Amino acid sequence: MNNLTSLPLVIGLGELLWDCFGDERRPGGAPANVAFQANQLGCQGTVVTRVGQDELGTELLDFLKQQQLSTEYVQIDTTFPTGTVTVEFSDANDPQYTIHEQVAWDHLEFNDKLAELMKQAQAVCFGTLAQREADSRESIHECLAATSSDCLVVYDINLRQKYYDRDWIERSLSAAKIVKLNQDEVQVLSELLAISAEDLQIFAQHLQQVYGVDAVCITRGSEGCLIYADNQQYEIPGSPVEVADAVGAGDAFTAALISRRLLGWGWEQAALFANRVGGLVASQAGAMPVLRVEFERLSQEIQNT
Ligand SMILES: Nc1ncnc2c1ncn2[C@@H]1O[C@H](COP(=O)(O)OP(=O)(O)OP(=O)(O)O)[C@@H](O)[C@H]1O
Ligand SMILES: O=C(O)C(=O)C[C@H](O)[C@H](O)CO
């Protein structure tokens, strides 16, 4: 790997794609959003994914280069096209995703180069969607197995359409140190894994005891988040914003939480920052708005309070 900086290496492992909003399109894909935001948050965010050998793939590679993200771990598929998603809204807070099938990011190939990269990662974020096909599912777990024991492995559950399965979720929970999910996903998991979600602390303890997860983070839109870690519950209020669209707010939240935990911040302060970062992204269109300066200002503000 060509590690040009000493910044913490944060990998977004899974899908990089085009979010299509009517006749506009913007780069997206949850793990890619996390890598992009981690890059803006003072880390070396790196995307591990696969695009097609087509115009849409070339444009994604150009986008990454423009944003000073590495394209070294973006594989090119000669059979499947670059992924696309149709994003629709009945409410700006609640985007609906139609995720098109038979695309390149379903076919990530694990190899020595990826193993070498994963060994060096300080954090890796992955989700459920990119596990819908066996090719990427197995490669993702090979990547996770190649990380060092102190790597912060973050499972941002992100359940989409019908693309999840109890076995994939349990395998992923077992591989993760931090699990992030929203309130709707708590309900789905509660049914799928037969865990009561009436008391969220008991729900979180179940994930910790059965799957060996260290921290559980539940996001609640404008109401902020709950974190269960170190035998404590942290309830961190949100700072409501005027929403442009909530696409990528959760991913920005995750990137912010990772970046500040890697800097040694406590849970409360890191979550407060993550809430504000998520809110800022919700106040802008698309999943990858350029907000480097705003994030730095916010980081200083929260450190000084
Ligand atoms: N309207 C809002 N006002 C303020 N902050 C917001 C708003 N919407 C989202 N956020 C911030 O972003 C975080 C993540 O939002 P949300 O709970 O909607 O994400 P999510 O459902 O996890 O997202 P995704 O499924 O896209 O990953 C929230 O915990 C909050 O900190
Ligand atoms: O990657 C996912 O989880 C998706 O749902 C694809 C979305 O279009 C994406 O997260 C928003 O950029």
C-alpha cells in the first residue's frame, strides 16, 4: 500500500455507487460515504469496492481523485456495470432507496493487496447490503479477518429492502466491535434475533453478551443518539437542523464517531460531535457534501466546551 500520510487509515468496505435523484446523480453508497467523510474529518479515508468498466465507473474514479481519495482499492469489473440506486422521497427525512441488482460492487474479490491494506487499517466500516451476493459477502469477511486485533471494526447495519438475512447479520455482529443502527433497524433486529426491544439497554446488552460487541450506538434522527458502552448508557441529544435530505446523515455520523474515537475522545464528546456532523450533512443535498472547514470548526467548538 502506498501510505503517503500518517493519518489514521479508515476503510469503507462495500458499495460505491451513484445515487440517482430524478435527473440528477451524486456519488453514494454507505461505506463509501463513511470513507469520504472520514477523509474530511482528518483521517485517511479509503474506499474498498468494485465498479464497472464503463462511463459511470470512470466518473466515480474521477470523483475520488478530485476529492483526494485513493482509487487504488477500487476494482474494475469487466462483466457487471457500476452500481446505481434510485432515491425517492415522500419526506426529506426518510429517503427510499431502490438498489439495482447485478452490479460490480456485488463481486468484490479478496486478494493479497486487500489483505495488506486491511492489516494497516485503524478502522473499518462495513454494512449488510454489500453482503447480498456471496462474492462480496465472503470477500468482506476475509477482509475483516485480515485486520489487526486493535482495528476498530464498525458494523453500520443499514438494512435495505429485502437485502438482509439472519445469518449474515449474526456473522457480522460477531465480527464487529461497534454496531450502529437506527430505531427502525432495532425493531427489525428484535424480531429477527428474537430479542426484546422494549428496554433498549437490555437489547444492547444482548448484542454485547451474545456477539461480543463492545459498543452499541442507536441513532434517532433529529433526536440524536444513544450509546451503550463501558457498562453505561449515554443519551446524547440532537441539534435539529432544516433538512435538505437525510441521505448519508447516518454515514457521516458513523465517520465522525470513528474519527473522534480514534483520536481518543470519550463516548459522550464523540457522540455529540457525530450528532452535529450528521445534522450538517442532513442540511445539505446528497451523501457527500464538501464540509471539511465546517467539520473542523465544529470539532474545535466541541473540544472547547
Ligand atoms: N433532522 C436532523 N436534525 C439534526 N440532526 C440530524 C437530523 N437527521 C439526522 N441527524 C443526525 O444524524 C444522525 C443519523 O441520522 P439518522 O438517525 O436519520 O440516520 P440513519 O437512519 O442511521 O441513517 P442511514 O440509514 O442513512 O445510515 C442522527 O443521530 C443525528 O445525529
Ligand atoms: O449503501 C447503502 O446502504 C444504500 O442504501 C445506498 C444509498 O444510496 C446510500 O447509502 C446513500 O448514499
